[in-house]
Amino acid sequence: MLVKMRMTKDPISVSPDTSILEAWKIMQNSQVRRLLVIDKGKLVGIVTERDLRSVSPSRATSLSIFEINYLLEKLKVKEAMTSNPITVDADAPIEEAALIMKNNKVSALPVIEEGKVVGIITESDIFRAFIEMLGEGKRGLRYMLRIKNTPGEIAKVVNLMAERGINIMSMATFPAESEDYGFLVLRLETEDFALVNEIFRRNNVSVEHIRKI
């Protein structure tokens, strides 16, 4: 799955000279938590709800609402934004975007294609994509198998399912404590516990966990 398949296209943007008050209104009306900052067609920053709060008067202030609004009109987005934000290419794998966010401790990335901003991808987008890739929402069985970390082990399991006409809705792997083996998670389009258990037993496939989904 690629970034461009799950990004929000044509993200809402503001200019660096947009007032903090106007930026607040845009976020509220559009129900978004961040805005890209574009100056003369070029991405120069990103501003979030937290950024706007950081430059806004405290709720404990003695200022009147009129004075607060006046200050928020005077303050500009460029005073709160993160300049030169980290970006990701539209054709990058979605897990690459997730790693960039993790390593840089950011919750969203502007998406670039041929030097232009074409979208934005957030933690929520990646979380939803992860759920989709694991086949969430479809009925069946979820198996976690312990498999040897050698060539052909995953193919062996796939072939066992194919031979009995059992469809694999999704498949994922993750490492174990030892480099000698790992875990394979399968979501199978069947509810026949007995059949699948017998297939794995006869072929010496170690089942770590089973759950009906």
C-alpha cells in the first residue's frame, strides 16, 4: 500500500500571514487539526491546533473577549508554524511514512509528488490502513503461527491453505525473541476450526493463538 492510496488529497492550506484567529476558524469549520502553510505555491510550514494554543492568550487572562480577538487577529500563522516540515513522497510505501513519523515524533506528513504538495497523511490514516491490511471487519479465523526463519516456510503455509480451498484474507509477519523463528498472522475466510487445526497438526505447524473474528 502506498502513501497516495491513503492520503487526504488537496489538503487545506493557509498563508504565513493568515491570522491565528482565522486559522482557528478554518480548523473548526473544516474539522481538521492541522493546516499546511503555503507561500507563493511553496510549502513553508505546517501549523497544528497545539501550535495555535501555544501562542494564544491563556484562559486565565484578564483580557476581555474583544481584546483576545484583537490579539489573535494581530498574531500570524508564521509565528506559530513549524517551518520546513518533513515530507514524504506520494509513491512511498505507507510503512515508510509510519517510520518517518515515529523517528521524527510527528503526527502528519505533507505528501509531495513531482515537487508539489498533493496531500497530507496522518497517524489516523496509517492506523486505518493497518486495520484494513489485516482484514478487520471480515468474518473468519485469526491464527498466529510460529514458523522457522528459513526460505519457503511462509509459502508452505500458503500452499496448505490453497490445497484445501481456504482463502487467506490477510497475512502479516513479525519477529520473535529468537532469530531462528518468527510469527505469521493469518486471517482466514473460514469458520471451520477443526479443519484448519487438523491441517496444521498434520504438517507440524506450531499454532500459538487462535481467535474467531
